[in-house]
Amino acid sequence: MGTQQLRAAVVGLGIGRYHVDSYAAHPNVDLVACCDLSEERRGAFTAKFPAATAYTDLQQMLDRERLDLVSICTPDWMHVDMGIAALRAGAHVITVKPLTTSIEDAQRFLEAADTAGRKLMVAHERRFHPRYLALKRVIDQGLLGQLFYVELDYFVHKGRQFASAPWYKSAEHPRAAILGTGSHAVDLMRWYGGEVEEAWGIGNHLAYKDFPDDDCMLGVFKLAGGAIGRVTMTYGSVRGAGEPDLRVTIHGTKGAIEDDKLISLDQFPGEPVEEVAGRRPWGTVPPVETPKVSHSLIVDHFVDALLAGRDPQPDGREGARTVAACLAAVEASRTGRLVQPARF
């Protein structure tokens, strides 16, 4: 008997276009539908995939298509209700980050997946990017020893995105920078350094007056095992061409990672992480820097895990823990107190 073919659909064709192409390329997936309000995007989809159907109504698509899996690639606050609808229709769900924008919605999402008996995955795509995966593997190999400091600086300029995607600065659905784009960095910090036990934060709102929340934020975190984590997220930084937007600095008892170079007491005097990775048993790490690569790897992992009966990672609870860490820093910035994140 051959491998099962899975029927897939994508909701939201902005960043979702990467999921569309990845499903279409997977030999065990039939891309059968999309859902998007944009006539232009739907037209481009059906021109490229004439056998598939484009919808404007999510529930209609779910009722008609007998879907095995659905990608939710819509604005942040829409993830939970759209995802729950797909779960109740019998589909496994992958949603772009963040999982939700509130603790209550995260709990609802997890409960819906458990009730439906379906898998829920969060597309924290930086975990799949070869650059950040190389750092994780260096840590897991023990080359840095015990970690005591994990820092991520995420400096971006959002002007173009705010102009092309006005929803990102919706006054009806405000999200501090550390929960929006910053959830990438907070998730990596947790992945590298461990769970957040306490959070402190500070923010300002100076770069974009029409952005409805803090557009610059610093979070400081006490991590399980004792390490200190720090994440800085800015939306108004002027960047030089070609400079990386997300910088990672990690210090441990045996070595450190700074500017993608591994510095070790006894082995690696400042060599690029990718070069070190190429000499390790887990193989080479290609130097790529595109979201298409990361999202393609995410979709492949999601599909392959479902076919093999495994839980895809990061799952819904991992996504909820990242949301909880972000929101703890936001609460701390507003109260001036240390905050313990909600537990999942």
C-alpha cells in the first residue's frame, strides 16, 4: 500500500505563499484549496494551480474540501478562531507565529486541538533556518558548556511593511513589538536557553506614532537552569544593506557565540559556526537567509511528522509558552514588577 496523500489548504496568501509552494512540491500532498479575501491573490493562485479551488469563506472551504491539514497564515489575532474551525473540521493545523495574542486564546486553541484529536504546530520558522539550527546544534553538542547568558537583538525597520500590510499596526488589535515580530527572538531564546521563570521589561513608543503599542522593547528573563536571557526588539531601526537583522550572542562556561563565530577555550578560536558545523557528525549548514527556505522546511517537517505519526515541533504548547513569555515581559513593562509567565 502506498503512502497516504494528504489534502491541504492555505488560509492567507501573504506569507502563506511559501506554504502554498511547499505543499505543491511535496509528493505526498495534494494542494486542493486556498482562502483569501484578495481577488488578485486568488486569481494568481488559481492561475498557477488550476485544479485547486480558491475561496473567500473559510467555513465554506472547510465544509467542502475534506481537508487533512490547513496552514493558517493570517493576521495574528485571527489565528485562534480560524485554527479552531479547521481543527473542528478534522484537519491538522499549522499556524504562523505567534500562536495567539492572549493567554486565554492560547488555552482555547490547545483545548480545541486536544478535543479534536488533531495536531497543532506553530511555524516558528527561525528554528528551521540553517543559521539558527547550527547554533542550536553547537549548544546541544556541549561546545559552550553550561550557558549563563543568551542575548538576541532584533533590529528592523517596519515602514515598508506597515505601508503594504496595514493590519500590522491595527489599533483594534494592538501588540507590543516583542509579541509581534519579537516572538521570533523570544522563541529562539527559549529554545537555546530554557524555559522562562520570570520576566522584566521596558518599552517605548517613539519611532512610529501611529503604531498602537510599544515599537521598541527590551525583555530580560530568568531562565530555567539559571541563565539570563535578554531580547531587544525594535521596529524603527535604520539598517545598513546586507546586515543581519537578528543577532545572537550566547556565553557558556566553555565558549561563546558572537557574530556567528564560535569562540572556545580549547578548540575554536573564533571560527564561523557554519564551518564548525561542517566538521561535526550532523553535516554541513548551507549559508542561506530567506524565509522561503525556512517555511519550506517547516511544511516538510509538518507533513512528514503527520505521515509518520509523530508530533510536529514546535507544537501548540511550545507556541503558547513563547506567547506567555512575551506577554510576561509586556506586563512587567507596564507594572514595573517581575512577572512569572503563565504555564502550559
